[in-house]
Amino acid sequence: MLKHAFRICVGVLLVLALAHAKKSPQYITDSKDFSSIGIDRHDIESVVEKVSTKLLESSFVRELQGQKILAIADLHNLTQEDIDVEFLSRKITRTLRKSKKFTLTNAIAGSGSSTDSLITDSRKLTKDKRFNQYTTQEDGTLLAPNYSLSGKIIERRKSVGDKVRVDYDFLFVLTDLKSGRVVWDDEENIAKAIDKSQVARFSKLGAGTCEGGDAIACEREAQAALDSSDYESAQELFKQACDLGNRQACENAAYIKRALKEQKKQEKKAKAQARDGRFGLSVGADIGFGGGSANMAPTPYSSKPTTSSGSSSGKGFIHYTDGEYSKDISSVYMLKAGLWYRQKNGIYLSADVLYGGFQAKTYDSPYQFTCTGNSYGYCSWEGVDITGLKFDHKLFGGGARVGYAISSSDNSLALVGFVGGGALKDVGSSMKSVGGYVINQKLDNLFPFWEIGLMLSFKYVSLETSYRHLLNGKDDKSWASIGAFNVGVGFLLPVW
């Protein structure tokens, strides 16, 4: 029992010890194991090594005679990183001193280093009687530098897909102070990249700039764009902030997107209201009922006469003497597609391609068909049994309309009165006979037509009623014309 309790106590102590060990500070043996998106110590060491090596191996330094005095001039940190430029410059000059080609002066320096204030203060002691004047520093003993080392560090950030790339460029220039000539210069680059979703973990990265991946900066710039009524830019900036992990920015971007869509819709509507006219495409169809005239061109025949007085020759032409079929109500249909233009309380114009057809049948008697054999007479005398005609017209062509439109204030509703006309041509039309004698003709006619009607249109739909009349064809051809009352529906696609 005691052994079991002892084991439990040891186990608990080990767990606590391990947990404490994980929370304790760790020594870093390799700086690269803990890299950031900014400038780390190993980055500075890498730059120092490369710059020092290039300078010492340059032809200028190799040919340099004696040891020269070097001063650190201005070294500007133009990045958002907290870089100790003196630390950087001192590491470079330390390497240069080891080569015994240069020695560093602390008597004069730019922003890249600092001077030793005691160099100046010690020379004031020549007027202080408390100090042995033989041990004070006299004027004229300081050595002026022969060369100065200056430079700058710049940072550039860019979004690349779902990452942010950061480039740090180090520029160094060695100047001959006597002549002012640049005797050597060099630049080094350190480039790093990180997922945009991880940018928030590095407070320095892109601080104050949206391009650098700062979500707060994106939101701030988006708000500024909103204040200036630049909604499209604001929506894009909120979207960038959303991509960087700002949830509120996601909601704002979605809201502005909906608002922009509604705004464009309203602008389009306002433009339509402001315009005097509307133009667009249309498709539609109508059906109707009516009647008209019919004609049959003289048709040759050959038959055996049935009368005792008839000739043995039954050859000649069949003539149709009555062309009215108005007692028969025929149906007609028409498909259309075309363009239209309508002014607000003004002119209406349209042009359409048409395809349609109708069937007509004459109810006649044998006495309305005469045959010319050896003697002129009824076709029944010649043995030709024909009592009527059937027409099947299929028509293709075009038409145009002109009218006047009375429109609502927004021009979406309009009542149009119109007249129009055009022409239709037979395509695959035929005429057949009724009775024992067979006639089957292909028809080829061009029918001019006129029409008149009313149309009511609302946004994308139109309803109409009209009367369309096909004029008679030529006397030497077979045809049936028609005048019909029609009702139709159309679909409108406004272009503007």
C-alpha cells in the first residue's frame, strides 16, 4: 500500500516538474529557430558579414596604404522595425578594425553612431585649476577621419496572393572625405513572407498601412473612403480587412456590397426615368381568326368525258370562278422577333422578323369549276370531280410599325396605338383540291400586308390586339389571302 502511494507521489512530482520546465525560459542557441517577419539578430549578423567581406575584398581596400580613420556618418532606419543602427554600424566597424585597414573615430559621428562626449569635455579641463595641466588634453591633437560610412535601411511590403511579402534593403556607401568621391558602395536584401491570416501575430508588420497587412489600417482607410462617399473603395478595403481576420469588416463589406448593388439598380432606374425613350429587343406571338379571298391559276387537266356529246379528248385547263371563302372562319398564327423604340409620351417604332401561317378552305360546288376541253363547260362534263380547294400557307417575312405611346411617369407602363405593314412570302405552302380529282400545287406568292392595333406594355411584358390584312396575290397564281383579328403577347428586353 505504501509502495503504491509512493509511486503516485513520484508521478505527480514528475508531471509538475515537466510542466514547470515547459514554462521556464529557454536559451536560444540558434537565432534562426525563432525567426519573425521583422529584422532579427541573425539577419543583422548576416548583413554585417556580407557587407564587411565585400568591402575588405574590394579592390579599393586591397590597394589602400596604411591604416585609415573611419567615421560613421548618417545611417537612416526607414523601416517600421526598431533597429539599433549604432549596433549595426559598430558590428561592421569592429570587423573592419580587425583587418587593420581602418580604425574608428569617436570624435565625430552622424546619426549612425555616437560620439564620446568626454573627448570635448576633457579639453575644457585646461581652464580648470583643479587638474594638473600637464595631464590635460591639448587642442589640435584630434585626428580627422579620412573616410565616412553612411547608409540607410528601407522596407517595402506587397500583397502576393494570400501572403504578405516584406523586403528589407540595406544600402552602405563609403566616401572619401577629402575629395567627396564615393569609393565603394553595396546593398543587401532580406526578403520574408507570411500568410495574411498570421499578420496579426506580428504587431510591427504593416503597422499603419493596409497594403502591409494591417487590418486596423484597412478598416481606418475604408472608413475614410466611406466619409468621402467612395463606396466601391470602401467595400474593397473592408474586404481586405476581412481577409486579414477582422470579422466586423466582413459584415461591413457584405453590407456595402448589397448597398452598392441596390444603388446601381436605383441609378439604372433613374437613368431610365430621365431618358426620353427606351430601346430594346422583343419576341412574341399572336393568333387570330378571319377570312378572305382565294384564287386558283388555270390548271391543266387530262380526263375522259362523261357526257354522250362530249369529245373523246378530255384535255384543257381548270378555271376557278368564285374566290370568296369568307363563310369559312380560318385561324392564323404569327411569331415575331425584333427591335423596338418607345419615347415617353411620344413616338413608337418597331421592326420585326415574322414567321407564321394559316389554312383556308373553300366550300364550293362543281359548277364553280369550268374546264376547257374541245368545248367550254362544267368540269363534271369532262370527268373532273372537283368541289373545293384547301390552302396551307406558311409565310416568312418582315414588318414595321409606327405609333404613339402614352407612358407612365417612369416609362415602365405604356399604351401604344400603332399602324404597320410589311410583306410575307410563301415558304413550303401548298394548295390541294377537294373531290375525286387530285390537284397538289406548291405556292409561291409575296403578300403585302397592313395592320392596325393597340398594345399595352408593362416592364418586360406586352399584350396587344390587332387587325392584319394580307392583300390578294396575282391573278396568274394560286393563293388565299386573309384578314384576321388577332391577340398576342410579347416579352421585352430593354437595352436602355
